[in-house]
Amino acid sequence: MLPDLAVSCIECGNVTIANHSLRVPCAERHICRGDYCVVKRGLDPHTYCGSFWEGTNEERCSKQPGEAEQCVCKNDMCNVMLSPEAMQEMLRPTTTLAPTTTTYITTLLTTSEALVLPLTTTTSECLVRF
């Protein structure tokens, strides 16, 4: 049985995978749903939606030696990183385009990809899908 994925979170940040850095903007199109939200603060700060499959959903922050600090929260959008860059990206006005079939399809695909991930997707893969 799949979880209800009741919490909206943001998946964004500076993600490094296999020595390649990727900056995922903290923008509306990176909103996902999960059981809880996660913030990782360290050399590669990033946020993502967590599910019961990846471990504890206990609301707290923890820091292990040599690892990034990890904070878990269960409220909508509580994992937004409040760095100046993240805030600027979130507050930047978006341009409005006249609705077209192409725009609608692109939006629909982006939204579908952000909300429905394969069951075998890892956290790293989730972060680079956008």
C-alpha cells in the first residue's frame, strides 16, 4: 500500500552527485508531496520530500560527524532553505504566458513528474529529475 503523501515540500538546492554539481532552483515547479520534508545543511545544502521508506520521520534535527545536518519536519513547505539565494528565487515574479496547448502539455508533464516518482527512485535521482 502506498503512503498518502500528504505534505507538500520543495526539492531544491546545490546537489553534488559523482563530482558533478547541480543547482536545482527553489521554484514552484519543484514542489513535491511526501510524508515529511527534509533539509540537509552542509557542503551541498538541499531539500527534498521524504517517505517512510527512507528512515525516521521523527521531527528533529540531527548531525553526525562528517555528515550534513539533517532536519525533518511534517508541515507543508517547512523545508524551504532560507538562504538569500533561495528566498530571491522563491520571491522572483514569474512571467505569465498566454495559454497554449504546448504550454499546457509542458506544465502537465512537469507537474506529473514532480508528483509521481517510480517506487525504485532514490533520493539522488529525485533531485536530478527536474
